[in-house]
Amino acid sequence: MRTVYALLCLLGTLWPLSWLWPWLAEHGFDLPLLARQAFAAPIAGFAWADVLVSGIAVIVLMAVEGRRLGMRRWWLPLLGLSVGVSLALPWFLWLRERHLAMRPPLATR
């Protein structure tokens, strides 16, 4: 699964940024324009609401699961939210898989 999560990190970075880079090249770092265009149509508002709620869910998952498992640096994938949930979630899942693989196996009874 770590390979799958690593590939999703790559895809989750490159695909969203492939949409953002041309826009930035044309408009620069114009946040008010970005916000107006992002919510210009009802379907865009629907998509952003979905992404924002998903982002909050990912933050809660990382905090709860990371602490529950005693993961060091569980918070590091929060930096991935600067790209999007598409990077942050698979990054966290990759770290989680790595953490679980490094734990000693449970004793069988």
C-alpha cells in the first residue's frame, strides 16, 4: 500500500498544480480574483464545499489517528494542504503505513 499511497501523493500534487500553474502564469497571485472565479458558478461552490469539508475531516483524522498510534510527525502532511487534500491524505496514509510496518508484531495468544 505504501507504493500506492506514494503514487497518489505524486498524482495528488501534479494534477491539481497542472491546473493552477497556467492560471498563476496568466493572473499572478491575485487571491480575490481566484476566490471570485472559484465560486463563480453554483457547481464550483458545491465542489469547493466538498473539498473544504473533506479537508477538515482529513485534519481530524490525522490528529486523532496520529496520536492514537503514537506517530511522530503525524502533523507533517498538514503542509500538504497547501496543495490540497489530494496530497495531504495519501501522504498521511503513507506515513501511517510506514509507522505500522515498523511496529513490533503483536504477540499471539
